[in-house]
Amino acid sequence: MTDDPYRDAALVELYDLDNPGGGDHAYYRALADEIDAGSIIDLGCGTGLLTRALAGERRTVIGVDPSRTMLDYARRQPGSGSVIWIHGDASALRHDGNADLAICTDNAIMHVSPVPWWPQERRNPTLHAVLVHEIQETARHAGHADIIREYIDGAVGLREGVSNLPADADAATWEEHYAKLDQIARSVSSGTAS
Ligand SMILES: C[S@@+](CC[C@H](N)C(=O)[O-])C[C@H]1O[C@@H](n2cnc3c(N)ncnc32)[C@H](O)[C@@H]1O
């Protein structure tokens, strides 16, 4: 995790006043109700204003954030006991876990950077660059998710020699990664996922 831009406790105290939530929070609450979400992950939950609003008796809500200051504030707020708070980024979540709904709201996604295995000059993409990359990738694969296209092709990356993968990822690593994803997908389809 990189340096925390939200480490100033005095500013964090003001965050909810500046970002009180409105139609966006109402939308996520309605979505959670509509799909009857029993479990929700809020990645980059910050002060947890929305996270706490999503919590309910029949629902497990997990708030994840790498900022200690944001998370400490969230933990002090009324209703925080109904949420499971995790300090960290997405890598702190169980890899074999699942949720009915995962959200990442209010610019939190713009912090998901750098991409360590991208070339130095492009390692810190803007949100705009990431979105363009994803749109272009999806179009190039005729709408296939990467994992399906890679499975069909038996290859990854843009072209030979440009794998777009971490340098230390050898064939065995990716076979292991594929097996892990395959196992997760099978456990979801058979209803045994935890
Ligand atoms: C603009 S705040 C949004 C907070 C909250 N989601 C909201 O709607 O108010 C961005 C949050 O993203 C968190 N963040 C930063 N880097 C992150 C990462 N790599 N993964 C997840 N969250 C991250 C920050 O600590 C901060 O709390």
C-alpha cells in the first residue's frame, strides 16, 4: 500500500460533511435491497457512511480501507458494530470468499494504482487511462472476459512478448492461478463457495 492521502485526522472529521451522500447512497441501498444482498463488500469504504447504511440484520457488510485514519473514524461512528472493518486493500480480502454485491464508491477506484508490472512510465495510470484500457481490452476480446479468452487462446497479453503480466509470473505460476480461479468458479456454480 502506498502513502495515505487521507491521514489527516482533522480533515477526515470533515469528510462526511463535505460528502453527505444523497442519490448515490439511495441507489446503492435500493440495489442491495432489490437483489436481496446477504453479503456486501465496500472496497475503499472510507468513513463508512454508506457502509453503515447498508448494514442490516440479515446482512453481512464488510468495509475495507487502507487508510488507518479513515477506518478509525468509521469504527467510532454509531452503528459501526454492525460492520466488519478490514484494514487494507482488496488483497486483504479472502481470495476464495464471495459476496452478493461489491461496491467501490466516490472515486475510491482512482486510488487503485500503481500497476507494478506495467512499464515504469505507465505504472501510475489515471482512472481515465484504466477505463480506456478496460474498454479497449473488452472490445479486442469480442466481449470475452480475459480468463475465457486466455483459456481459448492458451496465451495472454497483447502479442507475443507483451504478456502484460508480472515479470516473475512463469508458466507454473499461471497454471496455479488458473486452477485457483477454476476452483472458485466451480464452487460458486455448485453452491459450496464460502
Ligand atoms: C474518496 S474516498 C471514498 C470513500 C467512500 N467510498 C465514500 O464513498 O465516501 C477514497 C477512499 O479510497 C481509499 N483507498 C485508497 N487506496 C485504496 C486502495 N488501493 N484500495 C481500496 N481503497 C483505497 C482511501 O483510503 C479512501 O478512504
